[in-house]
Amino acid sequence: MLRGEQGRAVQEALQLQQEVGKFFGAKRFVPVSNVHMMGDIEVMGDAGKSFIERAAESGAKCRQPTTTNARCIDFAHVEHLKQDKNEARKEQELIACLRRMDVITADTCINYQTLYQPHLGEHVAWGDTGTVIYANSVFGARSNFEAGPAALAAGLTGRVPEYGFHLDEHRHGTFQVNLKADLNDLADWGAIGKIVGSGHQDYYAVPVFTGIKRRPTADELKQLGAALASYGSMGMFHMVGVTPEAPTLKAAFGGRKPKEVMTVTNRDLEKVYAGYDKQNNPLNLVVFSGPQQSLFEMKTLAALLKGRKVAKGSQLFITTSNGVKSAAKELGYLQDIEESGAVVLEGVCFYILQNLPQMRLREGWSNLVTNSAKLANIIGAHKFNTILRRTGECIDIACTGTDVR
Amino acid sequence: MSKPAKTIRVNRAFGSIVEGEALVSTEGFSPRYDLDRWSGLISRPGHALEGHNIKDKILITPSAKGGIAAGWAFYDIQHKGIAPKAFVFGVTNPVMVQGAVFAGITITEGWSADPYQLIRTGDIVRINPEKRTMTLVRRGSR
């Protein structure tokens, strides 16, 4: 590969991986069985697109199944959202190039719920931090955060340098979090991620959760992981008795002592919710996104919205994958949701929507209400004032324009 | 009192030798959350460096924040001509390293001594990835 007999793209991919491996002191490469990459026109820009076009032109193909993360445009909504048609065209071209390289453009950030569930010890190369923390923590698979170019490189070479979470030494817990809070809503799990992640911004900080009162669902673990990764840049957590590498507290810490023990109570959660302020601006935008909604979340939203209408002047957006949306349509959830006036976007994530800053100004959005702590964190870059609320509260705000808190 | 050392060792490094003006942040950095990727200005309201431009600077920051999208963002800002000459992180994550290597921007992680005691914004510093050093060349005029 390095000599270039498999083409320039493969050669450059391996060179990139070698340099990254050298930086982290990797001793060897490990084969990966699955790749998940972020690559859409909003995050890549024209330079990234040119890179992909050159790679596709050279005939390079992914040698392991490689899927794509959420993109920035739902082509059915370009007009409605007044997105840039030129950028939509570029996104189409980009998708065509990726397909030529045998990339499966599934456009979802919940691949771990809908596409591929790696097993204990399986090496993968995933991007979107929420997917990585889920793979490491819940499946016991092994992945680092793989940025778009790095994930594509892994797809082309079928391997990754062995450092970080591919190695046992980084997978043990470093501190303990005793959960005394009642965790009844998805937003509560995200709030835990905010509390724990904000205080420990370190890729190699691995929290070990104890005191779980009941087994969390996949969607709850998804919110927790996405928030830990977003606020703390973390790539792994353990939950004693729940996640595969934490049968016991001792096993989770690999025999080491926790550097710190913290406790999270209901009061801490209430403090999170009380920490948001609508700043005297209207509550006219509610979003369920980041990560995309699972079919179970769609069912919940359908039940909450059935027979209700989104308030006049307000907008409610829900993002999910093509697969989940299709199933929701078959099951009638989509109709209940859409009849309320909510807009369901497929294949996208709200925070990377093309033209979002312009959309915000045009629509007069200042506040963004969501049950996703991750979204509440990352969308600040687009100058939204965010407000985290529980799922039912979000729906009430969407339908009334007021917050009862 | 002994004179503080003018050279700090970094733990890990990639890239070519660069020299330039330091931009020192007490806060972590994300090219997605904090940066206007069209001008190079730190745009997130309330960021320690809000209003500063990273173009051609040596950005010294304690930590990496956020997500995967940073990997493409470095390549994007490099091609727009608004990239810094180097990223000097206290702790970073693989995305920043993968992104910097892909874009060909010098990057380092970890330090032997607290650079905040030695280097101020505006000072001229040199990063030598091969020797894994960060050196104060001269004080800035400010």
C-alpha cells in the first residue's frame, strides 16, 4: 500500500494513519471490521469535497463496510428550509463520489441502533463521538474518535493504528460517579452527561457509574454517551452491572483506585434545568435531534403529539434516519407527528443543517428548546440560546409557546 | 530568583518547525464550537479568546473540545488560508491530531512545564516537533 501499487488514495491514507500512529506511540496496526465516517458538505467545505473527488476519481474503494454519519441537507426540504441550492447540488455530488468508493451513504448518527452492533473486543473505526462512546461502552467494541479523513483512511486500508481505546490500558475507569438521582426522562440522562462531562474535559477520563436503580434503555444510554462525549470529549464510560467490561466495580477500574468519587442527586439535575434562561425571547423552536431519533423515540413523540398542534408561530423539528422514518410511516407514528405541524427531517442532524445561521436570523429564532443535552451544548456555536427540558415539557413548549418551569 | 527556562518540552508532536505569534487561551478550543470558519475569528460568545483571529498564530490551549467534524474543519481552514501555524494542546483528542496531520498543520500535546507562566499572547514562539520543544524567541511588543 505504501509503495502506491494500490493507488495514490490508499497510499496517502496509510501515510496519514502512520503519522497519527506515530504521534500516539502506536506499535502496530489492528484490522477493523466496520467504519463509520462523517462527511457532508457543511463539515467538509469545498476543500474536503475536492479531496473526495480526487480519491473517487483514482478508483479507490473501501475494503470494509463503511457507512456515513448524518448529513446537512434533507433534499425533500431544501425549498422549505430555503437552503442553498448550490450547496445541495454539491452534497449530491459528494454522495455520488462516496458511493463510487463503495461508501454506504446511510446518513445516520445512530448506526449503533439501526445498522451495525459490534461485539465485545471488536475493533471498529467510527466517527461522530456519540457513536464511538456507545461502541466502546455499551458494546465493549474498540474505537477511537475517527475524524472524517481518518475514518475514510480506515475504510480504504481496513486498519487503524493501535492506540487509545484499542488498548486495554485506556479502557479502565478513572473516576466514579454515584447516581442518586431519579432518571426518568432521556433529558435526565443527558443532564448527567453534562454534569460529569463538563468537569472532566479529557478524552482519557473514563467515568464508572454506580448506584443504578434500574437498567437503562438503549436510548437512555445514547443520550448519556452523546452528552459525555460532547461536554467532556470522552470516549468511554462504564456502568457497573450494565456494560460488558464492568461486571464489578473492581473490574471496571482494572484494580486501580478511582481518582475521584462524585455523586449526582436530583438537586444537581434540577440545578441543570434551572440554569437555562429564555432571556425574554420567545420559545418558538423545539428540536429533537443530535442524536437522531430511534423508532422508540418516534413512537413516544407520536403519542405525545397525537391530537395536538404546534403553537402558531412556533416550529418543531425532529430528525431521524431514512430507515426509522420509513418504519414510522408504516406504523402510523409519522402521520400523528406531522399532523401536529411538526417537521420530520431524514438523514440529517439539526446542528449541521446547511444555512442554519441564516435560517435562525430569518425565522427569528433565539431560543432552542430540546431534550438533548448534546444539542444544547453544540449548537451554541450558531449563537442559539439553548434550553434543556424533559421530553414532555419540550412537547408542551412546542404546543403552547410557554415553559411552565 | 532563578530565571525561568525559555524552552518547554512537549510530549507528542507532529509537523514542521514553525515560528509565530502566540495566542494563549485559558480555555479549551474547538474549530466547530468556537470558531468562525470563514474569517478565523473566535466567535463563540464568552470564549476566553472571543474576537481574536487564529490565522498564522501559534494557538496555545489547555484542551480539545468537541466533535468529529473538527477533522475536516482544519483542512477547510487551511485551504481558506486562515489556519494557525500550530496547535499547542495541553490535552487533546485523536480528532484534532488526525485533522492536523491531514491538513499538514503542526500540532503538539502535553508540556513539561506550565506555558502560561512563560508565554503570553503576542510573544514570538518557535515549535520544533522533531525535538519536541516550544521556545520563547522574544517577547511581544505589547
